[in-house]
Amino acid sequence: MFCRFVALGDSFTEGVGDDAPSSPNAVRGWADRVAEQLARARDGLRYANLAIRGRLLHQVLAEQVEPAVEMKPDLVTLYAGGNDLMRPTVDIDALCGDYDVAVERLAATGATVVLFTGVDGVEDPVFRRMRGRTAVYNEHVRLIAARHGARVVDLWAMRALRDRRLWSADRIHLNSDGHVLVAAAVLDTLGVEHDISPTPLGEAVVVSRAQRRAQNLRWAREHALPWIGRRLRGESSGDGLRPKRPELAPVVVEGSGR
């Protein structure tokens, strides 16, 4: 069983969307939940989370890979590239070439490395346009994982993640229910027993075209336009933030099932 777990990446791994005022950076997320479950199975587990929201792939690799290697982890999770895919232009092949080098570096430590595919945004009119980019990125991720013996959590294949009820109001970050679902998937991929129980969603509520239009306009006003503004100003939501768990430290185990 794992003794040192280090999580690398951007907002997905930091836990944005899963608000928790008492947690570092005021978010919890799937990685914290995975660490709690691992701590139940292994006394003395230590966990670090170096992920910072808004980071592009080259920033994640430059800022987080070597500090992670120095921690001598036996489990590393890595997701990066989602923010790049949302940019107007992106060279996915070059992006994933750098990703390949980083995964090779992490795998060479002997740690179990876990990677993630991107989510299928087919049900969302905005993110559907990124579907082709994400599919190409995912094929690179699968090849990189096979080349270096990494595990893959296939978010693309998780149809439940197409349901908007698992996403926060900004439609970019998972909400608490979404993070719970991903935590269970990571633990299942690792073959670790757990008591996480994702909340059954039931049938989705059907909304009218007018309601959907109103929701989209509100989303554009409250989330899309501020995001575009930050891009134009060269700002990031993670500017000034430090990793929420910059060093390996013991895990405080929360209540079970969530």
C-alpha cells in the first residue's frame, strides 16, 4: 500500500468547485478524498498536493515535477493540459511531447503514476467545440501511459460526467458530487477498497429552450466574460496562490462515504 502520495496539476486536482472553507485554498476535491481513503488503509500515509488552478501544461511540468520527484513518492497523479485546450490555438503534439518526457521522469522513480483523459463535452454547446482537440489529447495520454506503465482514469468514458449536475456553475470545474465520482474512479483504477458512494442523480429535469437560453446568458455574463477578461489581461485565477499542500504531511481523515 502507498506511503507517499503526490498530486500534480491544475484546478481539477487542486479541487476547485468543491468548496470547503476550512480546507487549504478553501477547496477539497477528489485528490483529498483519495488521500483520506488511502490513509485509512495505511497508517502514516503522507500526502502533498502541488496543483494550482489556472496553470498551463508547461507551468505544471516546470513547477511541480521536480519537487514531486524530490519527495520520493510511491504514488503520483498528474493531469495537465485542459487549460491549454481552451486557448484559441494549441499545438497538441508538442504539448504531449513535453507531457511524455515528464511522465517518463516520474515513472523512472518507481512510483505508480496515474494519468487522466479529458472529459467528453458533447452535451455542452460550448465545450462540444473542443471535442476533437480533447480526443486527440486523450489518444496521446493513452499512448504515453502505455509507454511508461502508467494507469489511466478514463474520464472520457465516464458518461455520468456529461451531466451538468456534476459541474459547478462555471461549467469548467466539477462540483462536490463530481469530485466524489472521480475519487471513486481513481481508487477503483488503483484497486484500492473504499467506501466512497457517489450520489445517484436520478432523471434530469427537462428545461425549456427559453430556460436554457437564460441559463446560457447568465453563464456567459457571470463566468465566460470574466474568464475572457483575465485572458486578455494576461492574468490567471491562480496568480498569487501557493499549493494547498506543498509538503508531504499526514492526512486528517474525514467522515466516510463522501
